[in-house]
Amino acid sequence: MTATTKTERILDLLDALGEGECSARDLVRRLGLPENQLRSVQRDLRTLIDRGLLEVSPAGRYRRPVRVTSLNPVEALAVYSATRMLYHHAAEYNEHYLRAMEKLSRQLPERARRVATLASEAYRAKPNAAGSRTFELAAQAWLEGRVLRFAYHSPQRVTPVELAIYFIELSPQNRQAYAIGVNRLREGGRPFVYRLSRMRDATLLADECEIPEDFHPLKFLSNAWGIMPGEPVRVELFFSPQVRERIGETHLGENAEVRVLASGHTRVVLTVGGWKELIPWVLGWGGEVEVLEPRELVEAVAQAHRAGAAVYD
């Protein structure tokens, strides 16, 4: 509800600035005020600054005074890392993401807060397209237990989906967001993985859905290299001595077998839910790795190398 008195407007300003930094125009828009009240809002902001209830950030935006953090250094690093992940993950601007970043940033010590605040300023410049709205609807569908309808544009075809979302996950490989759940238009009732950026024309339905009590998200992804589970596949890789230390520093999963041979080569054995997600990672090692099995992965990597070589031939 739009404020009708100066007192209500000031209280709304303080409430809005408790969620993050804003310019005067941002506040007018966020509070749903008419544009001709911009001068009144600016006067209110100056009054609140004079009373010590607000301050101006280095970027020229208004904010509530920053409190001394109660986080220890490791806790602060964890919160800082969360703000950086939000920034890297969100390809498009979303007001709710920005507020989350600002709320987290306000808990940080000054040095970390400065970097996080600069990231928030850079985030404001990102485009705001349809993907941002899709993410909002997916989050709402999951947290409210409702069905999300959309057209799924995979590389092969367009498929209608009515998804009961069990959880949303970020891939550790590409930082893309994926919704895992059951498409009630598909027989079998088995959970599948859907990339949010491939959803089009998303609509939140009134239909409610439940998550089975025996569904365990971590077990569902336990053998995925990135985000795609599947039937276990044994993968054997043979790395050159030149990358021995880099392989030793790489997290390959709890079940990976890593053995440094007398020759200096490193033999790695992985068991993953399908090998296709491994292709970009293996190609990233160039000629420093040889795939020994499975044969399908050997052929896929070899073909990719031949195609790449042809470009520079």
C-alpha cells in the first residue's frame, strides 16, 4: 500500500533501505510513489541523514549505517563467497538477487564489504530479460509447492512441461541453475533435470504438489559429474607428468581413484552418472590427458580434437 502521509513515507524509506542501498529514484519506484514526489523523498532522506539514521555510500546511494560485523573471519569468508557466487551465477539483473547480495554484504567486515558492494554496482548494469522472470517463477513454484508450466527448448526439440519441482541446484561446472522434479505430462513419475535458461513462456499454476518423503536430493546427484545423474559409467584417464600437481589439486569426487605412477603419469578412475558432461572438462586439458575408457568418450574427445585441429589447419 502506498504511503499517504510523510510519517508513513519515512517509515517506508527506512524499511526499504534496510534491504540494501538505493538511489532516491530507486526508492520512488520501489515504494510505488508518483514521480512528482521525488523532491519530497530527497528532503526526507536528508532529514534522516541529519538524524544519523541514514548515510550515503561511496557510490552515492542511500543506506542504513553499517553495523560492526559479528562474523569471525571464516564466517565472513563464507558469506563473502556466497555474494560472489550470486554475482557469477546470475547472468541477468534481478531486483531480488540484488537485494540478497546487499543484505549479505552488509554483514561483512569493511574490506570484504567494499568488494561485494562494487560487485553489486556492476550487477545493476546487467541486462534484465525474460530469464530473470523465469527464475522468479521457478523459485516461487518450488518454495510454495506449486506446479510450473513451460515450454522446454532443448537442443533437439521443444517439449511441454508441467513440473513439480523437488529442488533447484547450481551446477558446479557451468554455474547454471537447474530445476529437478517430475514432469506430470511424462509417464513414469521419475525426476528429471531441466535447465532454467531453456524454459520459455513459464506460468505458475495453482495446482499444488508434494515432494516424496523418501526423495533425497544429495543421493539423487551422488554420481553426477555436474548436474546430470544416470547409470554409473567407469571412466579411466591417463594424465601426463606435466600436470601431476594440478591433478592433485583438483577435486575429483569422494570415490575417485588417483594414482601417481613411477613414470610420473597420473592414472585417474572415476565412476560417474554418464560421460557426456565430462567432455568439456577433458578437452580443457588438451593433449595432457588420454581417455582410456569408455570407448564412447574416447571417440567423442578424439572427434572434438580433430574438429579443433581442422579449424587451425
